[in-house]
Amino acid sequence: MPEPAAEAATTAVPATDPAQVQRLTDVVTRLRRALRSSIRTDYPWESLPMAQVELLQTLASGPLRVGELASRQRLAPNTVSGLIGKLLDSGFVDRQADPGDRRTARIAVTEAGHRQLADWQRAHEQRMAAALSALSAEDSAAVMDALGGLERLAVALGAEQPTAGSGTSTG
């Protein structure tokens, strides 16, 4: 007896169907844009650019050197340095001595940065919950059922090598 996931894969539209791939790309882009614009409308205090939020999210698990952060975010080190400068000015991160190499510093999230990130996360969760509750029960369930596949897609995309010019986006 085939496993449910294997059975679903055989009845699903092939992942390489260009129309479906384009549709997925369009939907992800529209979702990101809609969430970004709605959060700024509903929560005007939200003023951090997405690239800075993503750096804070990455740093929330622990301090990193600029080069490590750039690699994880697939950004140029000078782009990360500029973003870090803005986060330093805002008091959301600070520089710490790297115990393994005194010539370099690690960037760490401050208490203010953790609070800002928690506020940002809570606002997004509230906005997403409100939008999900506006959907039919079937559509809401379909979105939630898709989470596992979307998470695996994000991992697969993260495992790919960046293409030329793609590593400098600030979203």
C-alpha cells in the first residue's frame, strides 16, 4: 500500500509545470507584498525594512560575525555591514568581542532588538490569524495543510547556490 505522500505526489500536477511554478512564484510574491504593506498600515510603528528584520531573526539564535551573517543571508558583506550600521544606530544590535579571534567582532541582538523582533512577530501573527479567519474553513485548512511542503520548499531553495546578482536583495 503506497504511503499517502507518495500517492498524493502521483496525482499532483508535476512540479516542473511552468504555469504552476509561475503561479507559485506570483502567489509568494503577492503574499509577501500584502503582508508587508498591511502590517505597516495596521501597525504604523513597524518601520524596520525587511532586510533588517531578517538579520535580527538570524541573529536571534546567537551572535555571528559579519561574514557568517552575510553567508547565511546570501548577501554581500558590504550590504550586511550597512544594514548592521543601521541596526547599531537603532540600538537593536551591538558588537561583541569574538572570543576566538580578538581582531573580529560578533554582532548580537540587544534587549531592545529582541523586544522589537517579538513585537514584529506578534503583529505579523495577529495579521495572519485575522486573514486566515476571513477565509472559508476549507481554504484555511488548505493553507495550513500546505505548511509542511512550503517549509521543505524553503529548505530546498536555501540549499541551492545563489545566482549571480541574487545575493544583494534587501527585500
